[in-house]
Amino acid sequence: MIHFNRSHPMKSPLLAVLGTALLGTLPARADSNAAATSINTFGLDLHRRLAAGGGNLVTSPWSIETALAMTYAGAGGKTKEEMAKVLRFQGSDDAVHQGFAALAADLSKLQKESEELVKQAEQRGGPATPLQLHAANRLFGQQGYPFEKPFLELVDKIYGAPLELVDFEKSADQQRARINAWVEEQTKERIKDLIPAGVLDADTRLVLTNAVYLKAAWAEAFREVPDFEFHADGKTPAKVTGLSRTDSFGHATIPGGSVVTVPYAGGGLQFVLLVPDEKDGLAAMEKQLTPEVLAAAAKAVPREVALHFPKFKLEPDRVMLAEELIAMGMPTAFDQPQGSADFSVMASRKPDDYLFISHVIHKAFIAVDKNGTEAAAATAVVMARALAMPVEPPKPLEIRVDRPFAFAIQHVASGACLFLGRVSDPR
């Protein structure tokens, strides 16, 4: 969530959270590859910063970029330039926004195709589970505040983010509960209490919110393996529940490790395992990950692989991203130095009344088991006043993911990583 605040970027939010966009609002009129490149590049930049402390991690670069792209639509001057650089946007503003619309349309199409495949399977009497992929955006804005009409029209048209009028001045905590309830509903109760107490107050003017929910079945189920040995934190052997299957998986070598891609049913999405060569080599491998590596994973060449990796579930607490984004190069968005924030495209800027981001809040969840993956995420940007002949088949390559590893959930066609994370200890 991003907050805009007039005093200090971590205090009294003026604009609350940017809402999430509904998939399929617009037809895909632009190439989603540009959006995918921005998402992956920014996602890796942020992942490396957050991973520096070690441990488990999961974020949705797609969710964070979507919320910040909506905020970017209201920025001007140096603030806009800094945001474009940190978010790795390329090309015109129209190309940036249309790229996100195209990606949303591509993902919406995947879900519709999945639903159609399930109908066909049911007619043949075969069981099937459709892909569930839902994304929603919404703006929660202070009633009576003079938001610019062109800004509101753009985020509604491109991101499917309507403005819902609320009263932060008189009931900030009630509005916090209202926004959190909306996020919880959109993520099927997987993301709760996104905005913590004390973040919204009478100076909050807008909250831009994005919520994402995904549930996808593997193309073929895995077999559970009890007592799978995993080296937690790259050191300590521990017994966990493993997942095992020998099949044709995408495979490639990368600096410091290897990539294995596992398709979900329908083939439009895949799970990407990024496995270091050394048991304690995750941090070193992560430093060498690039957008090109992620893009290449979408085209990894299939080969026979005996794959073993741990079942896991990650549900970390929310992360407050203001300090990270400031350090990455967009301080003026958070009004540092004071008086530098420029969101004049969002609302007219006056010497004694202007908007800035006070908080950016993100929370994500992922569970991977023998049947597939369930994942959810939400981001809020809070703005405050100043978001032939038979031959012997070759022996399959055996890959035992028995050490800390990184992972992604990837849209195959564009290469966009919807989720990105690392598992240091699956227990």
C-alpha cells in the first residue's frame, strides 16, 4: 500500500490505497511483453533487497507494479521521472498503461480458456479443475476532495479501478476496516488485515488498492514423499514432506544453478524453480538473476526430469515498502525533501495542500502441494495531504531440490512473473 502524506512519508496518510484492476476490462490492444519486462526487472530489484535479510519470502511483483502504475498515472515532474526509473517503465505513458491492460486481458483469456476446457472434460466424463485467476483494483477517496477527472477516468478505463467515496476525516479506522474487508473478499480470505491500525487518519485522501488471487492445478499431480531431506537455511538437514514426479519439464542451466519449469493445467502458466548448485548457494545465485534469465525460463527446453522438491506454504506478515522504494530511487514521491512531491495530475497542487505517498503496503501468500498452487497478494498505496526403432530412453535427469531455492509463478506467453519468492526453510 502506498500512502501519501504531507508531513513525513511514514505519518498521517492523506491518500489511502490504490485499488486493484479487474482482469479483462479492456481488450489486449498493446503488447504485454513490455509490462512483463517492467514487472520482472522491478520484481528482481525488490526481491534482492528484501532477500538480503535471509529467510522465506514471497511477493507479487505484478500486484505491486499495478498499484504503483495507477499511482504513476497521477504523477508529474521529477516525481514521475523517478517513479518511471524505479518501476523500469519504458516508452510513452500510453504504452505503459496499455501494456498493463494487455497483460490483464491475456490472463483473463487464460481463465476463460481453462473454463472451456473444463466444460469439455465434463462432457467426456473426466474430472478437471479450472484455473482461478482474479485481480481487482479500487480507489478509496475522501469525499469532497478535488481529484482530477482525467486521472480518475484513466485508472477506471485502463485498470478497472472505480473510485469509492469514503470519509477518512471523520472515521479513518472504520474506512480501514472497510478496505481490508474488500481485500479479504477479493483474495478469498487469504489476505487479511492488509492495512494496519494507525496507518490511515484524518489526513488520508486516497488509497489505491490491488488484490490478486490465483489457484492452479498441475498439468499432472505429484506424488507425496514423506521424510524428504531438505537442508534448511542451506545447513541443517530436516525431514519435510516432498513432492516427486518424473516427467517432461523445461530445464536450463543458469549462472550458479539451474531452472526447472512445471506447467499448470492448460499450459498458460508455469511454476519456475530456480535451484542453486550449492546447498548454501541461494544468495549467490540470486545476485546473478536477471530479467533475461526469467524471460528464458518461459522458453526452457523440455527434457525428462525426475523432480523432487518440498511441499511448502508461506504466509509472511505484511511488508512496508516506503523505505525500500525511497532507497531504490523515488524519494520525491514520498515528499523527501519536503515540498518535492508532485502528484498534480491526480489533484491540483497548492503550497499548503498537496498529495504525497505516505505508505506502500504489500502482503502475499502461497501454498504448493501435490495438486497445484494457491496464491494471493494485495498492495495498497496510501496518499496523504502534504499509493522409429524403439530405442532405450535416456535416463532422466534427477533434480533434488533439497536446499534453499527461489521460485516464480510465470505467465508463459509474456514471461511476466506474477509471484516471486524464495524458500529457505519449508517447515
